[in-house]
Amino acid sequence: MPQPFAESARSTVGLEWELMLADADSGDLVGAGPEIVEALADATASERFTVTGELLTNTVEVTSGIGHTVAEAVGDVTDAISAVRSETDRAGIELLSAGSHPFAQWYEQSVTDKTRYHSLVERTQWWGRNMMIWGVHVHVGVDDVSKVMPIVGALSTYLPHLLALSSSSPFWAGERTGYASNRSLVFQQLPTAGVPWAIDDWGDFEAYLDDMTRTGVMADATEVRWDIRPAPRWGTIEVRACDGMSTVAELSAVAALTQALVEDFSRRLDAGETLPRLQPWFTRENKWRAARYGLGARVIADTEGRQVPVRDDLLETLERLAPIAADLGAADELRGVDDILTRGSSASRQLAVADAADGDLRAVVRHLIAEFHAGAPARPWPTARA
């Protein structure tokens, strides 16, 4: 099936950030998403950002406009957060983000009343109802459709790096899972989710879509739920591998790394290079290692099977990408990756808080709320009900 790929300015950035809604006193999730989205609909209609619902009513998603820089896209997202807070503050609801909520139970959550969500749950059953997960999606514009699948394949070699940096789901339904990113392994249980297939060019991707739609696996390209996927409607590559980032600074850092990687690969294609790609079994193993060990993982770095600490590989990558990030106006944001390596990912910070609180996961929720507040301070917003 022919699948047009929209025109998009090269290496522009778009961000999607899924946020939890939690009761200010108990820290448990609150199903107020639809009411918040409805209340903001008129007030935000003319803005660059959007505020939308998600699968579960305990979530709102804030989305940027098209940013020429990471800072521009992040600015849109922080404006959206201020708008959301104009509603949540008056309702005694707090905002936070991580790949999972430390203690909430899936069977206590409500599905948003939309046909596509009900259809997903009907098909996937227990796994669909268990999707108490929050993530970040980073879109980067690609200027030539012939580049898309080679870049997706090359980006897959950095899937463990992005997942390790963003890892923030060490708890699940009140239990310590032993994984830095439990979310990533839960999400890949859905049909069409997980590591991208090794597809060489756009024609092969169109053939894949044809196979999947005529056999009823999915309706269209929007139901490709790979960790890294083409987004034909927007003319972008969308990195969906990351857990929900707990702070704006970490969101900015991972967005800058993603943008710089895509631009690096695009330049190498312009120079006539063949982009690197690992064997699919190495890519899958690398994802599992990052999910399990986070920034403590050792990853398979090349087709020969050389293994290195993901931290060391990230430091080398940052040095190589620094000039590209400077060209993109994202040098400061890229340096934020080094801050994550110094402080540890959200997963490690959550575990440290739990240990200090003798396992009280309410303390972890308070910690996540405080981190989110510090990184995205509230600003005045003219609400529809003011």
C-alpha cells in the first residue's frame, strides 16, 4: 500500500509528554483527565501546544508545536503544563511523570471513553488493561523519505542508551520489580509494539503495512507501535522508547540527544555512507539489558559483539555529537545528558528514596511530585473558568 511521507523541515523537533494525575494527599492516581482536557479546550485552541487525553483517564498528554530547536519545543511543553496546572491546582491534583506509578493498581483505573481505546482493550484484554504506563515521544523531522528506514535502523543501535537515560519505572503496582524500566517490557506485549523490524527502505515499509492491514493486524500506520517508528503524517521519525521523564531538564537532554543522532545519521547519508545496524538479536538483547540494569547496563556495541558499559558509550557519543548539537542550537541541552549520568536516572533516584523511607512508596510519589514541580514551575494561565 502506498504510504506518503509528509514534507518536514530537517531536524525540527516535536515532543509528547504523558503526565500522571495524582491526589495531592494520598498520591494515588486520579481519573480527572477528560474533565481537564475539556476545560482547557477553548482556552488553548489558539496555542502552539495541545493538551489531550490518553488511554486511561488518569493521564493527560502535553504536546509541543514544531520546534526549530529543542528549547522551542520544550517551551511549548512548559506552557502546556502551566495551562494544565490552572485546572489541577484548583482541584487538589498534582502532576508527576515516570514510566510507572509506584503503587497504583491497574484494576482501579478507568479507560477513556473513546472507540479506539475500547477497541484496543477488547483485543488485548489483560495486557491492555495493564497499560499503566507513561512515556515520552520525540519527533525529529527528516528531509528525504529515502533516509527514513536507514535512520530508524541506525537509531536502534542507540535504543538502550535512550532507554537507560530515561529509565524511571522500577516499581509496579506496589512491588519492586528489579528492572530500571518495567514499562518498556510491559508495553512491548501489545501487538505491533517493541523493537523495529529490520526494514531496509520505504518500499519494504509499505509492503509491511500492506501485510499488516490486509490481515487485520492494524488499520493503518498509526498503529505501528515500535520503539522507533516512522511517523508519515508528520514527516518525522518518532522515538517512543523512553520512559516518562521525571523533569523538564531530563526531557530536554534526551530530546537533544535524539535530534543530534538523527542529524548525524542524515549527514552521513548525504555523504554516501551506509549507516550501522546491529543484528536484530543484539538489538533485542540490548533493550532488555537497558530495561533491567538502566545506566548500569553493558551493551553490545557492534556487529562483532564487542560489549561496553552504556555509560562509557554515551560519553563517547556526547563528545562526537557536540559539534552537531552546537549547529542545532542544542549544546546546552545535550550537556544535560552528562548531568543524568552524574545524578543517575529517575529509576535509581526513586529506589534511593524508597530505601531511605523503609520502603514507603508514598515517599517515592512525593519525591516525583517535588522533582516535577522544581523543573516545571507553575505560571499564571488564563483559564476558561477564571
